[in-house]
Amino acid sequence: MRDGHVMKWMKDPLAGFISRCGARMGKFTALLVTIAMLAGTTGAGATAFADETVTDGGNVAAESAASQPESTQQSDAENAVGSDVADIAGQDVAGQSATDDDDAQCLTDDGESQQPSNEQAQSQLQSQSQPEQPSETMPEQRQPCDKTEQPNEQKEQERQVVRRPTAENADVPANGAAPAQDGDRNDHAGENRTDAVANGDAGATADDGKTGDADDADNDGNTAEDADDAEHIMRDRFTFNRKTVMRAARNVAVPQPDHTKSITYNNGGKYTLNLNVVGKDTRESHETTEKIEVVLVLDTSGSMNYCMDGSQRRCNKSNPKRLTALKEAATSFIDATETTNDTIQDENSKVRIAIAQFGQTSGVVSSLTSDTAALKSSVSRLSANGATPADKGMAAAQTALLRARPGAKKVVIFFADGVPTTQNTFSTRVANDAVTTALAMKSAGTLIYSIGIFEGANPEQQSFGNRENDQANQFMHAVSSNYPNATAYNKTNWGTGSNLGYYKATNSADDLTKIFDDIQKEITTGSAYSGVSIVDELSEYAQVDGVVWNMASMRNFGGATYYRVTGGVTLNVTNLSSGATPPVLERDYTLWYSDAGNGKIRVEFAGDYELLHNATYTLSYGIVPTDSAYTRVNMVDGGINYDATGDAGTGTTSAGKPGFRSNASAQVCYTFDKQSACAAYQHPVLQVPSANVVVTKHWEGGMPASGATLRIDFMQGGASKLGKDLSEDDELPTGEWQYTFRGVMAGDYTVTEGNIAGYHAKGNVTSVPISITRADMWSAFDKGQTATYEASFTNVKETVAVLPLSGASEGRTWLAVAGVTALVLLLAGIVGLALIGRGRP
């Protein structure tokens, strides 16, 4: 008798009597089977109680009911009170299914099977193509591996004790619920509460240990009505199949949407940035992009014989056995896959499915195949017994995928109705071993779904305590692709990721079938881009132009405050298919601006909005260069010191051209096939115009002697920005000296010249002011020219030698006049002498 029901049976002698009769019938049935097998009987009578078999590639194994311990038979018989006797004999008491690696397993006394080594697994793969022949002799009874079997009397006494939490037994439920003999302690907690309520026990206690709270059923005695209410509550509370809009990483590359970024120059120093993304819907295009391999990992622990609501009362059509509901859901999945395969002509490209189980028997039930009839037959033969060794289920999935086709998409669907166990309590080792195996598969590109139907299964749970439901929910997240890098079951070891919907839960048979059907559609019928956002962060060389935003309407994205854009940013959609409707602002998408950093523009699509197939969505807004762009000059090298070259495809003024990057970063983020990723855009560049200043030196009276130099300085604010020593090397064919200062930015400057011996500045002009404006520079830039400014100087050669005497200028002038006068007198004397020589007086 299960310890969780001691008080129940004591209160109901009739029920106890029926239970004992059922148990004795179970023993008697098992005895008949044993006698028949010893006698080699093959008639119909023995066949009616024959063991179910599990086949995989021709392997056949059977295990007699006689090989079960007496305590197991008794528990199963008690569990089946009110059920059909034939069902008890054929399923609940009869022998267990064996796995395809039966010869490599042995069972411990706690019902845990040992998986074969890696070498054995490889050997099995090689041998599975050669079916074994069924043995004609009686199956050999399995013996415990390393443990001594306890006497049945001792086991019976242990089952009569309700275990309480102690230091040595810390993982027993806090409410004192008895551990389940089938190893599914989590389910027994709920079962005890349900049965207590059904019998009208006051103070029925839920698995959280609280009495009389909202979770407890009423005690009005109307058990049928209570059951219906509970069913509706469970449907509402425990079914989570939400649409995913969250972001997370995956170990497999998510296909990027086509996306480009370009820049357009609009004249007048204004640019437009354009970022686009192209929608793709593989459901619309009917693309078959890859082969698909699926492994259904199914829980066949003893608690799968419970009803869907967790009770052990007589199940019915609206509240069937968990195993029955699972078989129907798995069969529906197989049927849907068959429909998909009917559309695939190439046999080698069809979707293939494998079946694996974990329970008292664990392993691969059916290898990867597209033979749906064989798959459904394997599912129909599943039976429930034993603990919940989830690690062995994951190991079986890994083994099945060793036969996956190269390049195929691999998917594992893991189903469980309780926490991982070895006997009757949560096992950290089993849970973490399962997560470790799942991590290896996820790292290799396998997508893993987990489905839970245990009471309290809730993918939305955020905080966790120490109850088994908390442990179970953490475990189901960790094994799934919600957390691709999880290394252990508990939340602190999940790593990066989020609730992407790979962990699903329900307590309804109908919803369970729907979950399987939805997953089948997700992995076989394609996807579309959803949850899309585009973020463009400007560089120090660009700032928004004409963008208007509302400071009163704000939202936080990634730690930055954004304001709702009310003008200056547009989203245009082109290449729409006939009849398609473009997205609507404020319904399907919103536009945002952040002044953080150098400024950011963002378009955020609604989480459930899917980009239309082949439609191009273009985000556009204006920018202008910042002061940083205008002031980054290097006139020594003859131009602007650009720091980048435009990426290919970024526009005629950008691609392959020098310039400043318009953006620090830009990316489009999206979800496709339930996987999220971001893709970076190219980097366009912008240019700023500059001016040239041409300095020309004219000479009057002749060129200076060879080797002479004349200093020219380019001044701003009283300081020399640049200087140049002009020489005969700068001489033009026309005799002038000339030099051009290039890459000059807007501003007020002065060009000055120095002195040169033997010349003086004409008109005393030794400096020329230059005023350069951005408007002038852009005007010339728009014409494909460079704004040019000129500074001209003229130097006159001195033709009269002046003695280098010291003194005032008046003295030097007097000496010059005296010299001229003397020269005139000298000439007059010479003329007089000539006349006297001719005889004239």
C-alpha cells in the first residue's frame, strides 16, 4: 500500500478490502503467467497476459511480470482499483517493455537502468541493421547490479512510514507528502491533496504545505463538480503557449534578412540616411530549406498511469490517463508529419522521427524513420512504470541523432510529467546529467522543446524556491533551447537566454495535442521575421537634421531613454504584394529618438508584427555634419584628414570614397523560426567641403637672386596656423611665385608675408584678410568644385643704391640730393671744357 494513502484506506475499510482483493488478483495473474511460460504454453490464454514488447530496427525483448518484485505488483494492483481487470492484467501488472539496448542494461533495486557506454552505443548502431530473432526460451530474470535486494517485508514497512523532512532527508516535501513508489514524488504530492479532498477530509493540504488557502478545493462533497472546476482551472492556469517576442541567443546561426544601408547627398550640406530590411516568409514562399530530424523523448514513468489532473481515480474521456493523452498527442504529431512528407517528393528529404522513452525502461524505441505506421505502432506499445530518469531520456535522444543526415535540422521534443528521479525524490544528479547532455546537443545545433504536465508546471515562473515544482520548472527551462548555454538545472547556471517559448506546459489532454501540433508546424512549415527593430547610432561627425520628438513621451530601450518621434523620420514600404497592407504608425510600429551619445534613431515593430514577404521596409531621416567633421583638417598634407572609406553598396558619394563614418553602429534585430539575432549594417561615409587659398607673389623690377626665400604665414587669431617659405621652386612659367593652402575650413584668416632684401612691398601691403564661409564651400561642392580664395602680394626691386649710413631719413635724403647736384655740375664742367677746346670763348 502506498504510504501517502494510509489514512485514506483506514477511513474506508471497503475500499481497503477492494484494494487487497485487487492486489491478490494481481499476484494470482502473475503466477498464472509464470506457470504458462514455464510450461512453454503459447496458447491464447497465455498470450492474453503476454508482455508488451518494444522494437527498434528488429530488436525484440520481453520481460515477464514474474520478474517484478511482489511489492511492485501489489502497488500497481492497488493503483488500478476501479479499472478494467483485463487492463490490470495486460498493462498495470504485466511485464515491462525492454529497450533496444536491453543486453547492455541491468536494473538496480531502485528500478534505475544503466545506460550503455559510448563504445556500446556505437556498436549498437552498427548492429541495429541486423534484427535479432526472438528467443524461444523464457526471458531471463534481471538481477540487481550492485545492490542487495531488500526483503519484501522490509519494503512494505518502509512504505507504511510517512517521511518527514530531516537533515538527512532534506529533499522530502515540506508538507510531509509521501514519496511516490513509482519515483514521481512530485505527482504524489498533488495526488494526496486530490484524494483527501475527494474523501471530504477537512484541511486538505496543497503541495505548498498551506491549509485552507486558495489552492485547496472545497469540501462540499460534490466531487464531480469539483473535478470539473479543477479541470477548467488547470486549463486556464497551466496552459502556456504564448507568442514569442523576446530575444535570446542560439548556438545555430539564424538566417539574416536582406538589409542594406546607404547615404544620399541632397545639396546644401544635407544628407539622408536610409536603412532597409526585406521581409521573408517561408510559409508564403513554400520553401523547403532543410531536412529535419525529430526525436520524441517520452516519459513512461509509473505516474503516467495517473489521470491528466494528477489524480488516481478512475479516468475518463475528458480526463484520460496521462499516457493515453501522450500517445494521442504523439500520434497526432506523426500524422501531421506524414501530411508534410506527402508534399516532399524526394524520399531522402522527408521529415524523419525517432521515438525514445525513459522510465523503468529507457532507450531508443524506434530509430529515425519516415515510416509513420511503424512509428505509431511503437507509440501504441508504450507502457508506464518506474521512476523518471530524465538523463537516460536525453542520452537516448543523443544516441538517436547519431543517425541524423548531414546538414539536417535536428529537433528534440522532451516530455515529462514530473521531476527527474532515481527512486522517489528529486535527483540533482539526474537533472544535471540531463542538462549536460542537452547542452551538448544544443551546442551541436539541436533545437530542444520541453513539455511539462506536472501540477504547477509554469514556464512563466520567474522566482524559484526549494519546492519540487520550483526545481521542476527550472529543469524544464534548462534542458530547453530557452537557455542554450545552461550547465545545470538551477537558474543561476542557465547562462544567457530568455523564455522563448521552448518550454511549454498544460494539464489538458486537448491542449497537449495542440502543443505537439503547434511544434510540428513550427519546425516544418517555415517562419517569418517578427519582433523587428532597427537602431542607428550616429557618430561624432553627424547629427540629426529636421527630426522632431516629444520629450513628454518616453520609453527605455537597453538602458537608454528614447523620446517618441513626431516628425523628420519616415518608414516607407515598397514591393508589397497585391492586396497587402503597409504597416500603420503607432499600431504596427513606433519611431524613437535618443539623445544619448551622439544620438540614436530607432524603429520598433510590434512584437506580433511579421514583415511581409519580399516587402522592403526603409527607415529614412536627415543628418548634417557636426563641427567635429569641419574642424578635423590637416592642411600640411593638403586636405581633410578623413579616417574611413565607405563600405560597398552605401551610395555613390560613399562607396569606396574617403570620408567620415556617419554612424558609430547600426543593426537590425529580429526573430525567425523562434530564434533571435541581430545583424550589423554597412558603414556609409559623409564628406565635408573645404576651401583652397592661393597665395601669389608678383615681382616688379626683376626676380630676386637665386637662393632667396620669402616667408608666408597663414594666421588665425593672431597665431600662425601654417607657414611656407616661398622660393624659386614655387615659380610659375610667368615668373610669379605661387603656393596653395588646401583643405582650409570655414573661418577668418590673415595671410602675411615677410621681407626680402632689395625689394619693398608695393603699396606697403604685407597682409591680406581671408573670410571663408560654409555656404560658399557647399555652393562650390554642389557644383563639383572647391571654393577658392586668393591672396596676392607685389614686391618692387629697389634700383638706387643708398649708402648704408646711420641716422635719420632726412640725412639720407640730403646726401642723395647732394650727390645728384654734384653729378649735374660735373656734367656741366665737361660740356664747358669741350666748347673751349673748339675755340669758343
